[in-house]
Amino acid sequence: MKLAAAKFGRSMSLAALCIGAAGCSSMSGYSNPAAEAKLLPTKGNTASGVVSFVHQGDRIIVNATVAGLTPGAHGFHIHDKGDCSAPDATSAAGHFNPSGHPHGHPQFGPHHAGDMDMLEADASGNARLSMELRAVAFDGEKGIVGRGVIIHASPDDFKTQPTGNSGARVACGVILVK
């Protein structure tokens, strides 16, 4: 019963977000909907940026621009909760995984719906990423709107369960309809 109430509340929140968004006639029936997560650093970190999500046909195009990272690879995931209130962003919970798959590489084999390609920061700590997601939607059971986006301190090994051994959370944002 609590789960049903939580899902109902989440659906109502998504509907309210959608109704307030310009050009949104329904959560699944409007053309090329867009959403965005503004990433803010967790306590003691400096990473920040923006991740945009644009629905095109059967996929969602993800574009990320991030600054303030340490040089090198960083795990990058959609997390289950859109809650960045904890200083270390653990309030965002685990990876978004409505289908119950093991953690893995987003381009090969089974993986969490929230598994994304790694961010690669240059020597100045800047990273850009463009990729496609096909295991998610904007709404419904596989909906990402209202969920969290996390950048981790370390590379994702795409094997270790359930997190990819990506380390601490250095930035967090919530995906909201634009």
C-alpha cells in the first residue's frame, strides 16, 4: 500500500511538473520533450554543470557539460531518487533500475536503466558527453523526470555490483522538465 501511494504521489508530481512546463500537452504525447539536471557539488567538491535530456523517437539524447572534476574518468549515472539533500548525495539512493538488471555498460548487454557512459575530464577538469539512452522514458515505470543524476569520483568498472566501484559522489542534480 505504501508503494502504491508513493507511486501515485510521484505520478501526481510529474503531472504537476508537466502542466507547468511550456509546450507540454501530456507526459507522453508531446513532441521532443526536454528535461535538465543542474549539477551542484557535494560537500568538499567543486564539480558542477548541466545535463540535458531530449526525447527523440525511441531514445533520449543526453548532453552533459561539467567543470571542476579531477582529470580522468568518472562514473555517471541516473539515480533512483531526485534528492540531493545529503552532503554526500547518498539521499539520491542507488542507480535507477526499474527492470532489475545487473550493473553494466550502457552500450553492451544487460545494465541498469540509469547506467551511462563515463565522463572523461580533461587536464583542466572539464568534461563533455553526448550519448543516447534507450532503456528509459520521461514518464511511467522507466521515467527519469524527478530522478537524480550523480557524478562519481572514480571510473566505473561496469562490473562491480551494484555500483561499478565508482567511488564517492562529487556532484548531484535533479532531472526536471524544461
